Amino acid sequence: MSSSQYGRFYASQVGIGIKVLSAKEKKAMRETEQIHLSFGDPTPDTFPNDEVVEALALALKEEPDRVLQYGAGEVAEDLAVFLLERAAGRGMVASREQLLVTNGATEGMDLIGRIFLDPSDVIMTEAPTFMGALSVFRKFGVQIQGCEVDGDGLRTDLLEETLSERLECGEPMPKFLYVIANFQNPTGTTMSLDRRRHLLELAERFDFLIVEDEAYGELRLEGEDVPTLWALDEGGRVLHLGTYAKVIAPGLRLGWVLAAEELTAQLMAMRPGYSNGASESLAAKYCRMVDFDQRVASIRSVYRQRRDVMLEALEEHMPAGITWNRPEGGLFIWMEIPGEVDPDAFVEEAARRGVALLSTSIFYPDGVGGNGLRLSYSQEPLDRLRRAVEIMAGLLEEMLDR
């Protein structure tokens, strides 16, 4: 796929027609000479290849008849124990009956949709939000309504207005609200503690559930931790999605859901097949054999350096009128460009010049984006991050001059 084809592809990904790229399509894009600020894939520099091989060997030695069989054995079950221990250390105390280990966080989203959603139901999300979640939930034929995000996360004041208006008009409440409270995708923002508490109050008052996606929770690069919605929830309204895609490897397809016991039982019953016992077994051995805190700290160091280099380059090269945030964690910087610049045209021209970005519109439930651009610093080395910013800055200067 050429640079111009890449740009045209993403410029066209709007509305309910958003396409999720196959692994083959992603590979074709990466094999170009483009600098990729598009996908939020973790850098292979952080993959623990040798330790994974050792961990799988240990699991196979301990349970040679179970690791590669349908279902999971005792070694795999130890992963659930580890996850509960890790969660408790972050204030999320849960029982084994409240945890379901999944084949990636996306399976958790799909199971939640299978339980709760019928065609024409209403759900709410942040706007913008993770395009992968929009793709999953759209499969159920639901209406998705967005609520604005600012520097402190979801605008719960606007959410309250929307919910009140729906109530007054006799419109149904959302089945749930999907939210990324920590290092949001795509904006990188973190929801303030006051807004988290307000959101939980609204969930009680208007009777809806909250699906909390914490794909980036372990990747805090600076600042103080904020309690998760699960940790603050006293009413059993939060379903918490977690994943080790970013701190072990995405190819293992390991995620989990924390929920009220009765909800977890429903999720388990809805599951179409077995969990990935081999991945769970090797992950269990891996998590026990390494210093996991040190492992996470080393990954944070990689992404902190990349974030800081991109921030420095933005400060050095971007023309006046361009603004961006400083995320406390995660993998993304959100850059705002002036309204006179068409973001889709910018994305397409940037692709022709060697920088791959995603069209802003794919992050919005209605397919109508603003003038923000998601810059991912997760994949490229430092020199290429700097070069990408230089190219984007030069293009913006040209477009503003016009």
C-alpha cells in the first residue's frame, strides 16, 4: 500500500463504515518507508522474548498434559491469582468469582455487548474515544452517543445535562457508558478524581452501568495515581477491563474483566469457547519469575523517553496556533490544529510526505471529528519521531499560509 493510498484510506474512515484493519493490512502499511504515528501498538523493544520462551518451558514441564489442551490447568489458574493480587495492590479488591480472564480486552467488550445490548439500545462513550470499542459495539446495532472530553477527562457536567434531557423527554437511559479514565485513547487525558466521583453518582441516579477500559493503567509516566472507577465504586456498577498487551505483549491475547459476581457469571455463560490456556499458563509463569514491578518500570522508561522527545520536537518546530497536551501516561499525545486546516486533508498529505496518522473522524461515535490529531509515540525510534514532527510542522505552515 502506497503512502497516498494509506492517506486516502484513513481519510475515508468515517461514520458507521469504519473498518478495522487486518494484520495483513497493518503489515503492508508498516513495510512502507512511512513514519508511523498511527497505531498504538507497543514497540517490540519491550517484548520479553527470552523470558516468554523460558516461562512456556516451565509451564509445559509442570503440566505437560494440560497447557496445550482445551481449557486450562492449575498453572493457568495461578494467573488469576496474580491478577487479583496485583489489582488489590491498586485498591481493587475482588474475589475469584468477580474475575474473568479473557482472550484480550476486546473479547471482554464483546461479551459485555452480548449480555446487555439489543438493537436500538443506547450506549454512551467519550467523544473522541477508542475506535476499536466503537467497532465492537456497533456490531450490536446500538445508538452510540458521545460526550465531550477536555483536559480533565469526560465532561461529567455535560453528561449530566444530556441524561437529564433524556429523562425529561422520556428517552431511555444508556445501557452503559464506556470510558477510558486513565491516559485516554486517543487524547491521552486522565479523568480527575472529582469527575470520577461525579460519574459514579450519575450512574446511581440515572441507573446505568460503566464499562471502564484500563488498557494503559500500568503506563503512568509521571504524576500521582488516581483510584480507578472500580476502586471507587460502591454500587457494583463498574465493569473493569484490563489487559497485559502493553506490559507483556499483545500477541498473547490476555485480558480480563472485573465485575460484580452475578455479572461475571453471565459473562462466563455467554462465552462461546475456552480461554487461551497456553497463553495464561506461560503468562502465569512469566509474572512469577520476573520482578514485575521492575518490568513495568523499564517499559515506562521507554515510553517516557519517547513522549518527552516528541514533546520537545513539538515545542521546537510547531508554528504558532498549534497546541498539544502533556499526557501523564499512556501512548498518545493529542494535538489541536486551527479550524482553517482540514484534518483529513492534512492526514492524506502527511501520508504522501511519509508520516502515517489516523483520520480524526474515526474516533467519534457520529463520524464527525474536530480538529484534533492523535500522535502515537509507541512504535518509532527517537530520531524518526523527531523527523515526523518536523514534516508535520512544515506541512502545517504551508497549509496555514494558504
